[in-house]
Amino acid sequence: MNSLISQSIISLLAGLIICLLLIPVIIQLSLRFKLVDVPNERKVHTKIISRLGGMGIFISTAIACLLATTSLDAFTKWPILFISITALFTVGIWDDLKNISAKLRFVLQILFSTAVATTGIRLTSLHGVFGIEELNIFWQYFLTIVIITGSTNAFNLIDGVDGLAGGMALIGLIVLSSIAYILGLYSLLIILLAFTGAVMGFLKNNFSPAKIFMGDGGSLVLGYLLSCVGILLIEQSNQVQSSISPSRVALSVFAILIIPVFDSLRVFAHRIRKGMSPLKADKTHIHHLFLVAGLNHKKTAVFLYCFELLLLCCAFLLQGIAGISIAILIMVLLFHLITEILRINQGVETWLAIIKKMEKE
């Protein structure tokens, strides 16, 4: 136990300190070589900012894992998972530097999701969600690939306000680290703590006003990591005796992913109803709606952190009281309520702007 504590502290602090030291260097190099995010009509920042924060997170995590040698057991146990994370990081950095085709990026994500599913990291049961228990092999692969690919892209899309994606990832990492500890997956715990420390170091420079963005090299990796490890923990909880049930783990993972995933689904549906491509970028994501409502970047991020924590509390409390299906429905209704209030406000603000323009004319 003493060894675990020391390894955990090393992993967390190494990730934090290395990232704190590395990010300023990346910022300077990005500005020097013009590896920056340039403002345009659909972005909310007004000055050029480095978009290579994901590089700082990944490198810091890798070094921290090498220092905390317990993590090496996880690399040997789930090699495809960490190879695919490294490959996705490479794709993300490639996209940050060269803006690769969205279709190519999507195909590669499906390939990585499929690869990790073949290793056994896939949903084998819905644990009673709407009465569904065991899944046949087709649905195991289909749902796993859809969830991982969808969550990876959704986390990328939620990264639109200073500190938002990093803060939500930090909450998710802390929750998954706690579950890994309860399940006795100590090598995985060390890796999650390394990521946790690195994300904390990144947030020091990303919280409003941001000096650096995580870019696709960060958001894609974190979305992929949270969804893959979430599924892994759900399945592991079904195989070991512990104080936490598979349904409670599943609800916790659902609470971590619901905001980016359901926001992306809502935005895609809205664009399709308007006859637009679901992939056409606009300013209708939940963080944009908060900005329309008058909140700044910091308040928007903090509100959504609190909302994610509320959903996690619902997951923890409602599973034992109402069951997994009712808990999921309540969480979805809470999300829908928030977004509908914001959408109505956006409509009011639009009409007020039109009226003011007519009065001036």
C-alpha cells in the first residue's frame, strides 16, 4: 500500500510539474513558428493562440508514467489501448498542424475504436438499461465503436470555451481514477493520475483568459481515453468483487460523457432540421448559448463543471433509489431542460437584436 501511495503521488505530481514547465515552452515555440489558432467568425477568441496544448499533456503524462513504473503493467495488459491513444494523439497533432480531412480523421477513429474493441474492451451488457442485459457480439462491437467514436468527436466539439474541455476531462479523470482504485486496477490508476496531473498543469494556462488551447491533439485523446477507460471499468466491475456495482460504474461513465455527447447530438439534429450539414460549424453548442446569455468564458466553464458534478451526484444517488433506467432518464431530462432554457433565451436575444436594428434604421 505504501508503494501504491508513493507511485500515485509521483505520477500525479510529475504530470503536473512537467506540464507546468513544458507548456510555456510550447507557447513560445508555437508563436515563433506560427503554429497558432487564428480567430475567425465562428470562434470566440480574438487573438492568435497556440493550439498545441495536447502535446504538453501527452508528453507530460508519458514521462510521469515512466517515472511511476507501476504503470508499465497496464501497458503490457492493454497494449492496443495505449498504442491507439498514441496513434490518435499523432493524428490530432497532424490535424492541428495541417488541418487534415474530417473524413480521414473519422475513419481513423473508427479503426482505433474497432481495434480496442477486438481486445475485449467493449460493452457486453447494458446492465438493465430499459430491461436490456447481455448483448450479442454484433451489438457489443456496434455500441462500443459508436460510443468511443462519438465521445471522441463530442469532446473535440465541446472544446470551445477557455478551460471547459480541460476542466470536464479533469472531473472525469478523477472519477475514473477513484473507480480504478476501488476495483484494484492500480496500474491503470497510476496512468489516470498522470493524465490528471498533466491536465491540471495545462489548465493553469488554459483557464480564462487562455494562453494556449489543447487542440485536437488534446481533446481527441481525452475523449477517447475517457470513453475507452469508462467501458473498461464497466466490464472490470462485472468481473471482480468490489463495493461498486457495474450499473453504478455505468451511470458514472454516462454522467461524465452526457454533456459533450448529448450536446453534439442536439446540435447535429438542429442543423439537419435546418437543412444544413451536421458537420457544418456554427455557434449553437451549449457553451455558445451560455455566452449569448451573458456569461463570460470563466462563468460558462464553472457552470458546466457544476452541472457535470450534479449529474454525477444523480448517478450516485438515483441508481440505488430508482434504478439505472430512471436515473438515465432524469439526467437526460436535466440536460434537456438546461439547453431548452438557453435556446429560448437565444431566440429572445436574436429578436431583441433585430428590434434594436430596426429602431436605429
